Amino acid sequence: MAWKGHTLRDSARTDKFPGKDWTLWYRGVLLGDDSPLIPLEISGIGDMPEIKDYDIEMVATHGRWPGRDWMRGRTIHLSFRVVAKDPTKLADLMGEVNGAFTYGEREEELHFCIPGVAQGAMAKVRGRVRKRSVTIDSKYASTLSPIIDVQFDCTDPWIRATGTYHRDMTAGTWDKGGIDVTSPDAPMFDFTNGTAAEIPNTAQIRDQMPAVVANGSMAPSDMAFKVYGPAQGGVWVEVRKPPTGYSVDALALEAPTGDLVGKIGITKYGRLPLELGPSDMFEFDTKSKKAFITQFGRRTEVTSALAFSQWFRLDAGTTVMCYLMSGNPGEEIRPRAFAYASVPYLRGQVSWTLDKFI
């Protein structure tokens, strides 16, 4: 059976959440995609829960003494349509709906992936079904597509991640010197915790844009970089604040711009200019404030030899631009780089993890 261009399955049951846009999953039942359960309206997922304030009324003066704010629980209302091709299938589907969306003594995970909510991440919230309603009328009988309304009550208001995700990034030759960490197709991205955002071994992309990194979590993040050769004359990472009113497209083929937040790099190894072979690596960690060179399988600390040691961390809510630069402008250099975050946080548009957010 088809629904607005989608061929629908006869059953809404599925073993796991597929994580596609505009889908939800609860207790083995899928809503959206090719499921015969079509989401119509959702409220409460994208909202900030109500606040309990503990402000104290001032005596004999104006105003109140500010107290600590706390969030109440989250209430989610979900409306969806059941689409069946005959009365028998409708009976089966209503059995699946009633079996999944029913009362229980413990909270279950409601998984969802909705563009614009939680920045589009695959996320989940824990709750219990406190209400389920369906109108049985002539339209119910004639169309075999009743509308179901469900209410979830969540004692924990936080929405949390379901995993870690990444996508390969592309590097380009820096016409004015060095290599730009870039993603022509999706310039906004976040470095991830545990899973690397990789800049593959290529220098064929000429359309350059800086990597815009947005920390959307509730906590600051330290970062770690691993830069692989070949590279000559030194390598370093520059982190800058975006200029006011910037456009990523407008920054293509331009020298690094914006106020400098941090700069870590090395130009010499021993007494000679740095030269990284294809299997060599330069790495640093802003949490430990240490840097290392790996050559011929041997890892050596080079913190004291850094030419640039302006350490930084990414505060919550901060957006920066990251540039991976090379020491010999004009040369065709093909490095690879991995970047990690020390704490989970939201993605911009490409790679992310998260712990909790509202």
C-alpha cells in the first residue's frame, strides 16, 4: 500500500530504530518512513519543560532574591494516523498500537530523529504512556485510517543521544599556504568523542571553506588532534572566532580570518625543520596540554618544542573555525587529520555525539 509516495509495510513492528528523519520508535513500533503509522503532530519534544523557581520575595524592598531554577518533567503529545488496506490489517495494526502504547510501571525509551529538534540528532527520552485516545466514527469505518493521540509523561526532562556518528571530510590545497580543514558539501560540523572526523588523504579539492565547529552541549570541551603526514616545514592548527556576519562561502580561498582563540603547532623536530612521512603523526591534547610526534613507530613528547602553544578549549555554546595549516605554502601536501572532543556534544550538521540537552 502507498501513502504519499511511500510504499507502506503491513506491520509497524521493527526490532530497532532505523534513525531516519521524521521517524519515531517506541517499544518495537515504528512511526514514519515505510511504517503504516504516519506521524501527524508532535508537541513537547522541542519545548523547554516548565521551570520550578525558588525565588524569595524581598521584605520591605522591591523585587525578589533570585533562587535556583529547576526543570519539571517533560510531557509529550503525539498524534499519528494508522493506514490499513483492509479491516483485517486494521485490526492487526490496532493490536500493535494498543500493545505498544499502553500503561506500564516503568518508563521506556522513545527514540526519534526529527530535523530541527535536537539539531537533527538521533535521540531518545524516557517516559510512560499516560493517555491514548482514538475517535471511532464514520470516517474511521470508511477510510480505515483512524487518528491516534498518545500522551507521554517523562519524569526526566533531558533528551539524550543514542550513539556516536561521523562522516568523512575532504581536505583541499591551501592556495595561500597550508591545508584547510574543509567540507564543501556541509561546512558546519562538530568533532566527535571517540569516533574521528577524518580529513582523507587528498589535495584535489580547490573550493575551500574553513571547518565551523559548534559546541551545542551543556559543558565545555577539550579537544585533541592527530595530524598525519606527509608534510614538511611544520604543521599547526589555528582556532578562530567567526567574524561578525560571516558567510562560510565568502571565506572560501581566503586566508584565516577572525580573532585567534588558540594555535598549536610545531615547525622543528630536533634541530631540523619538521618533516612528516606518510606514516608519521603529530598529535596534541588541550586537556593534558601535551604534544607528541610519532616517527618510525616511536612516539616522543614534543611539548617543550612547540612553536605555537596557545592552548584553548571549546566552551559550551561556542562556535569557532578550525584551520589545519602546513609550513610550506605552495607545495602539494596531502595530510590526514583526526579530531576528537573530550566530552560528548551536539553536532552542527555532520558529525556529533551528545550527552543531554533541552
